[in-house]
Amino acid sequence: MNALALPTLTLWQREMVRFFRQRDRVVGALATPIVFWLLLGLGLGKSFKALNAPEGHGYLEYFYAGTLVMILLFTAIFSTISVIEDRREGFLQAVLVAPVGRLAIVLGKILGGTVLAFVQGLVFLALAPLLGLHLTVVSLAWLVAVMFLVSFALTGLGFVIAWRMESTQGFHAIMNLFLIPLWLLSGAVFPSTGAPAWLGWVMRINPLTYGVTALREGLYWELPHPDASLALVVTTLFAIVMFALSLAAAQRTTRGDLQ
């Protein structure tokens, strides 16, 4: 256990220190989604009826869960840029030749990004009462669990993408091409109902859709949610699969591959 716990915690701590020393990353990861939320939410608030929401709740409330996922996405994904930076600085090569298992390396990096995303998500979640969203102990526990799973899954996804990338420019290009559409087609911005049939199917097979659904179920806990179990199961599987893919990518890589 010490052989796993010590390097894992060390890499996790390194991610914490690196992130909070770069205050522009802290501000950007949290402020950008909030600006989107306010601009779109206030702009469309009078012309949009929130799905499965009580009467009188508009787009600002509907987009709240989507903005929460955006914060998790931005923080988790951008934290995995450190993989590329570590390779360029030679730190990753040094870790790979050290007597440290790949499981500890992957777990430490992913837990670092997960905790960063999770904490910033909690900060934004604190705004829920201002929207009239009353959270109970049970609903808060549900939201905390779902947020952690989504953060873990998204950090794992970012790790898989960043592990073989050679430049941060290429990473940003992949993010704009793949990750932003992944978020847009998750029900974060608009519901699948009313969308073209093919687009609705794309949204149904998008694993992030179920994370957004699970968060909305926690925010509107007093309403019936027949899809709650399915959303939680798919989100959990998403996190497990992303971690497995991250571990597989790290195990297939030698020090020479990263030079």
C-alpha cells in the first residue's frame, strides 16, 4: 500500500501546488463558465422553459447544471495539460524510470485533476440557493457523488488525450474539435427533445449526457426521476472506462516513447 499511496499522494500534491500557483488558471476555469451562464441564462431566460423543472423556472436554472459540468470539464481537462508540460520538462521521463508503478502515476495525476475540478464545482454549487434550488442532505450527497464521478471521468479523458500529445497547441485543437461538442451535445445547453432524430441519438450515446442528467436530478430532487439509476450507472461506467484507458495508455508507453 505504501508503494502505491506515497507516489500517488506526491503526484496529487504536485498538481495542487502547480494549479494554485497559477492564479490565472484558477480564475479562468471558474470565471469563464460563470460568464457564459449569466449571458446565456439571462438572455434566454424569458423564452425557454426548463425541462422537468417546476413552473416559473427558466433557462438560467436549466443551464445551471450545464455550467456546472462546463466548470468540471474546463478544470479537469486543462489540469491534464500538465502531462504535456511534464514531458517537455523531463519530469515525466524521470517518473517513468523511477521504481514507481504506472498505476500510482495514473492515479496521482487523475486524482489531482479530479480534486481541482470537484472543488471548483462545489464553489459554483454554493450558488444554487440563490436560484431557488433548495438542496437537502440527500440531494447534496447525490450531487457530490455525481460531481466527483464526472470530474474523475473527464480528467481520465483528458489524460488519455494528453498522454501522447506533443504540444499544448495540439491539445487545444483536440479540445475545440472534440471536447466542446461533447459538452454541447450532453443536454447542457439544449434538451434532446425537439432536436433532429439523428442528433437526439448522438446525445443519447454521449456518456456526458447522463452526468448532466444526474446533476439535474439532484438539483430537482423533489421531482420524480425515473432515469436516476441509469444516469448514475452510466456515469460510473464512464469514470471506470476512462481510468482503464488511461492506465492502458501509460502501461503501453516506454520512456523512449516520451522523449
